[in-house]
Amino acid sequence: MKNHTLVKVSIILVMIVLFISCEKTNDPKYNPPADHTISQGGYMHKSGLTQPLVNCVSCHGSDLKGGTTGVSCFECHGTKW
């Protein structure tokens, strides 16, 4: 029973570390534009974020892999789109 609890705690700690490591707002190099006012998962987004292929492509590229910003939406969204 003790081993089972240790495994659960370990899994939770790993998940926390992974979540924090993806939190760019703690990174001094992270400087999103002022119109990115919606926080989701530690990243600031512009309004219209639920339709990225319509609202995000002008800066992040038609494939959302960086475009003129050099910031890929897939860094944290994975293959969601």
C-alpha cells in the first residue's frame, strides 16, 4: 500500500513540474503583445483563440508553427489543431 501511494505522489510531482516548465509567464524572455490579454495555461492569447486558423495565422503562420513571431502554437497545444 505504501508503494502505491509513493507512485501516486511521484506522478503528481512529475505533472506539476511539466506544467510549470510550460509556464512562459515566469520566463523574462516571454513578452507577448499587449493585445494578448487572455491567459490560458500560463500563456497569453489574443481574443478569438478558439479559432486559431482564422485569428492567429497572421502572426503565427498559416500552419501555426511560428510565422513572423517565431512562436509555434504547438509548443504547448501539441497536435490539438
